[in-house]
Amino acid sequence: MEKDKHKTDIVFRCDKHGDFKGIVFALFPHEVSDHKGNVMSYQHVGQHSGANYNGCVADSRLATAEEYKGLKEEMESIGYNINIVKKRNYDKYLKSYKEVTEKN
């Protein structure tokens, strides 16, 4: 698959506890999915979905490069051009939020 020309900011996280302990997922910190301010996320099981950024960060930790390697490869295989970031740039988030809420 052809790689996207747009670089997508991704924060790779690993759940800390509960039924999903040790599961790695990707947050798209600057891609708002709905008027509630949720952002897009991706993981092996379930693929894309909306996620509460602050809730996900509270219940997880940054994933190591070894932990997120497989998920990153999967995402790149479907065309993502990934820019790994460690946290959300709030100005970018607000810009995306404004774009989503003005459409409704």
C-alpha cells in the first residue's frame, strides 16, 4: 500500500492494569473524532475507534519502542506515515477540535 504523504502524529501507549494490561494502542492526539473532543485511536483488535485522550493517558504509560514495534509496522503497512510524539500539542488539538465542531 502507498504511504500517506501526510505525517500523522501518534502516541503509543500501553495499558497499565485491568483486562487490557500490557496491550499497546496508538492515540492520534491531534485528530478529533467527535464533538465531545475524543481523538482517534488504533489497536490490533478493534482497529480504529474514538478515545478519551485524558482517560487513556491516565490508565496507561508510554509504550517502549520494542512494545509498539508490531503495531507501528501494521499501521505503516496500511499506509500511515507515522510521526511518533510523546504527548499532545494542545494548540494542534484545539485546531482539530474547532474544525470538527464547526462542521456540525
